[in-house]
Amino acid sequence: MDPIDLALRDLRVTGSMVGRTLVDPPWGLSVQTDDPCVLAAVIAGEMWVTRGNGAPVHLGRGDVAVAEGGVPLRLGDTPASKIDVVVTDRDACYDPATGADLSESCLIGGRTFGNPGASVSVLVASFHTSGEGFRFLAEHLPPLVVLSANPHVTPILDVVAAETVLDRPGQQVTVDRLMEVLGLASLRSWLRAAPDDVPSWATALDDAVVGPALRAMHAEPGRPWTVSGLAEQSAVSRAAFARRFTERVGVAPLTHLARWRMAVATDLIRDQPRLGLSEVARRVGYGDAFSFSNAYRRIRGVPPSRARRRDPAPVGAAVD
């Protein structure tokens, strides 16, 4: 498997909120959720998307925006559109001026809201994910990723939109799986066209100097890597490798390696509860449970036992 496969293989979307909004200009909608991933896409018409205080981005038919959650995502026919509706989850939306619950009054049917026959159709979704590999990938991407309509994503988008029309048995599981496919397709499409100046290990895989070392450390996190050993993967000097790696990835090589090891270890602890801590430590390159536990606490701010609770843990900086 390549590093992207390793990061995505355990991706599971759970409890996704997916809804379609039908509106005519002028309109404005704000998505406010603590879900880690928020997605907005244009099924028909066009819209502007703004995350927090960031720059507004225009989206046309088939375009998709994927944003890091926790910050309001503003949608509208113009960047300055008045917000008419605030969406917090599948069953909760309200008028920000009056606080009135709009969940029932705006519902057309299934997961579709707004005005039948309107000229603009927008898909809005938010979701949680499991799998530390995916989290490790997502946190190294820009907070707002925008994709132009393309044949790899648009057909999936149309299937998701169709699922919002009616309530059907097993719909929550269905939309969760569809969001996994849509998320994967969107991410892969963005990576194919991502600019080189975005500091991320995912965008650095094609770099002639950085890519071989990234593939090696992700494939064998338990190997006793050194900066010199990683530089040998690319046949360059230690200094040149370290400098280029930091430029492309945003952190030093051994810092990235330590964080990847903790992501792998977290999934091992969660997915294989009978696996002893000493064995987990061995698989991610530590000589014993004590040194691994100290490293885990230093990097994540919590002990390894916390991993079993599936609580999000902050990712700190490892010492290079």
C-alpha cells in the first residue's frame, strides 16, 4: 500500500448529517457544527463559500468544498449575503434573527429543505470519522479544500443528492457509506491537482527527495529510522534531505515520523484491545512500553490508555 492507502484504509464515517437545500437568491446559510469534517456542494446553480474569516470562494455546478469543522461555514448567493438559516445538525436548523426552529417548517421531504422548484440546489453535510490514519492526513490539509466539478466526484455527488429526496429503510448507514466514497473521491481529486506550495506530507509524496522517505517511514513505522537513513532512501545528503523535507511537509523528518507512529499505535490500541502495550511499542519502533508511553504522552498530551476511549487527543510536537 502507498501512504495514502495506509491513511485511508480504516476510514469510517459515522452519524453523518446530510441534507439538500433548495433556494432562490437572495439567500444565506451558516453551518455551525463541531463535526470534524463539513462538506458543501452545488447540485444546481452557484454559491459562495466562506470559512470563518477566510476569503470567499465561488462554486458552480458540481463544485465541492470540504472544510475542517469547528468554525462556521457560510454559504450564500454572494459573499455578503444575510444569513437566513443556521444549520447545526440533521434535525436542527433555526432562524438566527428570532431563534425560531425551522426544522419542520422548511422540510420538503426526506432530507430536503427549502422551496420546491427553486433555482439553486445545495448539498450540505458534516460527519465524524474513525481511523487515526485519516485524521493524520486530514490535519495536514488546508482548512478549506475546493474541488472543481470532475468525472470522479460529480456522479457520486448526484447519488448522494438523490438519497436526500425520500426517507428509506437503512438510510443513515447508506448516507454514511456514500459520504465515505464522496470524501475519498474528493480527497484524491484534490491531491492530484494540489499545488506544491501547500505544506503537507500528502502533497509531498511525488517530490523526488521527500517522497521515497515518506513512503518508507509510513510503510515501516517500526524500523529504527534516522535522518541519515531516511536521506539514503532518496540518495541525497542528510542536510539537503532535512531541509527539503521541512519545506515540503512543514515539520522535521523525525517529528513527522513520531506523529505517524502515534497514529498507527492509536489504531492498534483501539482495534486490537488484546494487544499488549509492549507489542504496540515494538510495532511502532520503541524498545519497551515505558519509552513508548512517555513518547505518546509527550506527543499527544495523554497516556496511551486514553486511546481506547476514542476521544480526540491534541497532537503536539515531537522532539527531532
